[in-house]
Amino acid sequence: MAQALVRFLAAQYLEDDGVEERLIAGCFGIFGHGNVAGLGQALLESELTDPSLLPYVLGRNEQAMVHSAVAYARMKNRRQAWAVTTSIGPGATNMITGAALATINRLPVLLLPADSFATRAASPLLQELEQPGSGDVSVNDAFRPVSKYFDRIWRPEQLPSALLNAMRVLTDPVETGAVTLCLPQDVQAEAHDWPDELFERRVWHLRRPAPESARIEAAAKIIAAAERPVIVAGGGVIYSGATEALAEFCAATGIPAGQTQAGKGSLVFDHPQSLGAIGATGTTAANALVRDADVVIGIGTRYSDFTTASRTAFANPDVRFVNLNVAPLDAIKHAGLDVIGDARESLLALTSRLSGYRVPEAYASSVTDLAAAWEETVSAAYDAGPGEGGRFHQSAVIGLVNELSAPRDVLVCAAGSMPGELHKLWRTRDPKGYHVEYGYSCMGYEIPGGIGVRMACPDRDVFVMIGDGSYLMMPGELVTAVQENLKLIVILVQNHGFASIGALSESVGSQRFGTRYRQRTASGRLDGDLLGVDLAANAASLGVPVIKATDRDELINAIRTAQRSSSSTVIHVETDPLLGAPDSDSWWDVPVSEVSALDSTAAAYDVYQKEKGNQRPYLRPTQ
Ligand SMILES: Cc1ncc(C[n+]2csc(CCOP(=O)(O)OP(=O)(O)O)c2C)c(N)n1
Ligand SMILES: [Mg+2]
């Protein structure tokens, strides 16, 4: 059965705009009982026949392998995915966080967790969960809520329908996410005669549904009557390959566009209508314009709370929404006019229907002025001097990396204080140049994510910006980068704890409690010295050369050295955790205790209540 599975996966293709590509790029894995025999044997047989059929990559942590797979799929605009095979029990459940990340970010990945015997011949197995009230539950059932398709192959006869459904979901722009096929270890090793046709070359088509013309007509009427329209461009713009269509739409109409984390890159930073980041981590330009917008045009966005500033960003009482989205789930959000279809097709239709429309002149010039003012803010942040003890200002590190990287290079990040700062400050010059995982914002994504990006685009340098907290979650994948001869430039930002959650904690009155990496003292608290931990030595021990940079010139030299190298480099910098990026007058809803014995909490609660008062439900129908 495992041999059949491998053969099938190697024969799947995806066609988009007439171009065909292999759908399943390869298989990540860590072997143990449950996959060492069945799938392991099948992958070995396949590699010995032809290593390009289904390349096998050994990772270090199952969650990390899913991150790599997901990052690869994102770089490929969801045209390709990886399979990930694990042993039973902990190997399998280690993937659950990765599965959630894939599904939340709508990125395809095929998960193949091993499962205990279908026959139950030797139960309970090592690592098998026994449920007193149910005989057919395994730990793998925990994948159900985080998977877009879930199946368990109890019998070899079930394989064809499971595989066809798995491919259907992986290639569906609306449904895609984690697809989980649980493989009981005995069934993997069983023989069965399937029809030959199952293994024939199979080409899946990437759906690009055209919007209904009446819907385009209705959207155009609303937009044509708008005086202050703004676009919210999400990841769907990039996945659909609609970046040029968006640039033309904005240029033709003068409508400005703010970008979500996944949508950053949908317009290059210096496009005349580009407002940069929008929302809680947005720019002053985008946030000022959406505040008064009368029509918000959401394109390929799922309107997360960071994008909407927890439903406070759109403050015009008459605001209406027009949502272009392939997913009905997103298209109806904020009671918007739902234009359901592919982002590129919808934008092209709207551009042609709105020909001749331009935003009012005064509005167009306020767009230009606000965008220019923000660019000055960015330049100043890039030039920020060091903080206490000569430690870097994080904005200056971001600035140097941006200025020294090539336009097509890729920036990878996921959690901590950097995603917000990067969203605001990073000057994106290529649609695929900005890769911040902010659907799940999962600490530890950065290094394995960088691996996936580099595997997908070996012709681009990949800059992984990672905090010390995130680094400690998943440093082991540096070993996988060494093994696979993958070049990463890792900027390891040491600030001895959580700058991000520290600042958040302070804002909610919790006094940065538990966010510093400090020695526990006789007081019983974490208020002692910095820890005697050397993350640079840790990275070096994993086989990656490390450069410590303590000032601007050293950092410039370090980046240049890393760029010249053909293998990975870790650049270690110390930053001041108390220095943040420029503010943009926005809010994020994180509830504060209503009652408390702490003055700091009580003060934060007063502020919270005031902000909470600005939150709106956006329920007014758009017709
Ligand atoms: C797996 C996971 N656990 C917890 C969190 C919550 N969280 C978000 S940022 C952060 C701290 C990140 O620290 P670090 O990487 O050092 O970045 P810094 O905040 O210092 O910039 C935490 C704990 C998360 N996003 N992901
Ligand atoms: Mg930190």
C-alpha cells in the first residue's frame, strides 16, 4: 500500500494558465515504528529507482518539517506541496501545530502520520493511546479539527478515494490547508491489486472562477460612487498571481492599497498607490486613510484582527465593504458585497468596468502626501542609533538588512516583535520578497520556514530574522540546512527574552511579568542577571558559521560576508528590547482584568475600556 501511495504521489501534476508542474514536490520525514517499514521501504525503493521521483528529506522535528513544507508551498503560490511522513504517537502529534498553521494560512500540505494496527493484533503498542470508552480513537484524531481533509486508510481498498480527495483539497484555492491521511502501520505493508489507471499521470487544474458579471456591476457602482475608497490587499492577491492586475487597477483608478501581513508584496513599496502595512501593525498612511474610508475593497483577505485593528480601523459610520474573494467565508465578512471569484479575474473585470473612474483629486494628493510622510518615518527608523549599552535598535537592524539585501531576496519571520516592525518598515520590492507567517505567528517557524523558501527558490538569498525566544524553540533545523546544502542568512536577534510580549504585558498592566530571560533569585522571582547562555556558540555547534556583530559596520560586513558565502551563516546581534518601531495609532484587542489588586492593571483597564468603545460590528448590509 505504501508503495502504491508513493507511486501515485509521484504521478500528480497541477496545471495553471496552461503551465504544468509536479504537484507533490517530495516528502519530508522522520522514521520510527509506524513508517520505517511501510512508507520507509516504499520511499527507499522509489529513491533507488529514480531519486527525482519523490525526493526524501530527513528533518529534525515533525512540526518543523510541516513549517518547511508550508513555506515551500507559499513560495510556489500553492502550486506545489510536500508530503510529510511520521512514526506513530509523538512523531505524529508533533505535526498538529504545523497542521493548524497550514490550515489557518490556507497553504497545502499532505500529512501522513502513521497509526496503530488496523487489526489491533498487538495492542496496546508502544505510543498507542488507549481510550476506555472507544476502540477506534487514536492520537491522530486530534488532527481532525486542524485538517481540511482527514481520512484513515483502514483497508487498502480505501486508498484511491482517499488519494483523490486529498488531491482535490490540496489543489482547491478555497479549501486548501492540511490534508491528513492516517496510515495504520500494518495496512501500509499490505499487498493489494489496484487498477493500473490509478497510477497514470494525472493533471489537476487550478480553479480560477470568474466572478458573476452582475456582481462586478454592483461592485463597480458602489466604488464609482465612493469618494474615499481604500483597498485591503491580502495574501490571496499574491497566490492568485494578481499583483500586476492590482498595480494596474490602483494606477488606473488612483485607489490606494494597504496590505496585510500575507498581502505585503502585492504592491511594491514605492508604487504610487501603495500605503504599506494596514491595521494594528500598519503605517500612519494606511491607518489614516482607512479610518475615513467610505468604501473598503477587501481583496484576497480574511480580515484578521491585526488587519482590522480588532474592528476599530474602519471608523467612518457609513463605511461599506466590497470583498473580492475566491472563498465565500471571507467574501461575506463585514456584511460586504461578496464578489466571489479568483482575485486576478475579478480585478481584471473590475478594472475594465471602472474604466474612466478616478478618485477625487484632493483625495489622490492626500494619498501621495501620507505615503511620503510614512517613507520619511521609515528612513528615520532605519537610521536609529543604538540604545542602552550600545545595543542595536531593532529598526536599524531591519533597515540594514533591507538595504543590503537584493530586491528578489526573501525575508522570513513569524513571531515576536519583528513581524510587526517588519510589516511597518520592510520595503518590499518583489511580490515574493516578504514572507512573514502571521496567520499562526508560530515561534520556531523561522528557520524551517527559511529552509522551505530556499528549497522553493534556490536563486534567491533568504534572510531569516529570528528572536532569541523563537530560536530556542526550533534551532535544530539548522542541521537540516547543513545536510541539504541550503544557504540561509540567519539574523539572530538576542534581547534576552520577549520584547513583544514584554511590551504587550506592560500595556495590559502586567509589568512585563515572565517575559525576561533572567536568573531566578532568592526573591523567588526571575529578576537576577542575564542568563549565561551563548546562542552564537549553540548555532556554531550545529555546523553553521556564526558572526557576532556589535555595531553598524560589523553588521554590514557580516551581511556581505554571508552574501558571498555559498552556505549558511548565522549573524548574532544584541538589541535593546525596550526600543520599538514608530507608532501608527492603532489598537489590538487583548482583554484586561476588570478587577485587580494592581494599580498597573486598573490603569490599563481604563484605557482598555476606552479603546473597546471604538470597536464596531460592521453589520450594515452592502447593497
Ligand atoms: C509557539 C508559540 N508560543 C508562544 C507564542 C506567544 N509569543 C509570541 S511572541 C513571543 C515571544 C517571542 O520572543 P522572541 O523570539 O525573543 O522575540 P522578541 O519578542 O524578543 O522580539 C511569544 C512567547 C507564539 N507566538 N508561538
Ligand atoms: Mg527576544
